[in-house]
Amino acid sequence: MLDGLFRIVETLFEVRIRPDEAPVWHPSVRFFRIERPAASGDAPAELIGQFYLDPHARPGKRPGAWMDGTRDRWARPGAGLQTPVAHPVCNFAPPLDGRPALLTHDDVQTLFHEFGHGLHHLLTRVDDLGVSGISGVEWDAVELPSQFMENLCWEWEVLQRLSGHVDSGEPLPRALFDRMLAAKNFHSGLQMLRRWSSR
Ligand SMILES: [Zn+2]
């Protein structure tokens, strides 16, 4: 799933995501770097940002899923560019008895959602500390990148490549995807009305 997500991000935003090294607070936490590949082959890639991914539930961990900035992008006066760092956190079931961790479609949406917030923070081009990344964003815009990424989970071309049966590796059958989509859209008008009436 992560590989699939990273390939999508690399394709859409013309970046590269690679494992990176940093001290972490739990062995299941992973650290990555996002780079912009150099235009010519020999030049080094440009570091855009880095992130910690803390995907699994464990005793004592705060439940839910969120993303926060660990460090903001900032052109420090006289000290060069500080690149941003983010930490998307989820609570997915961990791998068990040598079997891989399995994600529900809900989990996948959560992963894409939090990663969308992460991209908002990491791909910023703003140099001023108070308004770079997720800082100082208007409330009605703050969920835009997360929704954008979440919507990809409902695209057949995307899901077809991301999904796999735990034993056979077979992708999600198209007929099942169509039923999931129909269930998602069922009564969606009513949900919209409920939202309006609850204001
Ligand atoms: Zn969100």
C-alpha cells in the first residue's frame, strides 16, 4: 500500500520518496525523505522535506489518526533554508504472526488523508515560518489536500493497483469495487441535507 501511495505521489508531484535515517520513538516508526530529482543526471537531488510515519496501533498510543508538522519550512535569515519535517500518525492493526498488516478500505482512506496533510506541509514553497506548510491556513481550506488525496482511493485505476488479496495477491474485483462505490453514494444527498440542517 505504501509503495503504491508513494508511486502516486511521485508521479503527481514529480518528486522521489526514499527511506532515510533518523532516531525514532518506536521500532515500527519509519523515516523517509522527499527529494526533487536533479534535471541533469550527475547533480545531487534537492531535499524537499522528511517525514516520520507511525502507522500501527500499540498499547499506550493515542487513538485516531492525525498529521502534524515536526518542523516548518523556513528561509532562516543568514542561516539557509530549513526544510520541513512532518509526522503522519495512524492506528492500523500491526502485522501479526509473520502475516502482513492488512488495511481495510477505510484504513486506506485514512492513510491517504493524513498523507495529504503531510504533503501540504512538506511540498510548501513558502519561506516564511508563520505561513509555510500547514501554518496559518484558513480553516475552510485546511482539509483540501487531505480530501484531494482521499478521493484517489475511490478511483478504480488507483485501487486496482493498490489492492491485493492477502493470499493470492489478486487485486480487488471490479464488481466489488462497483458495489462499494454504490454503497458510498447511497443516500449521499440525505447526508448533505443533514449537515446543513445541523448548523
Ligand atoms: Zn484532516
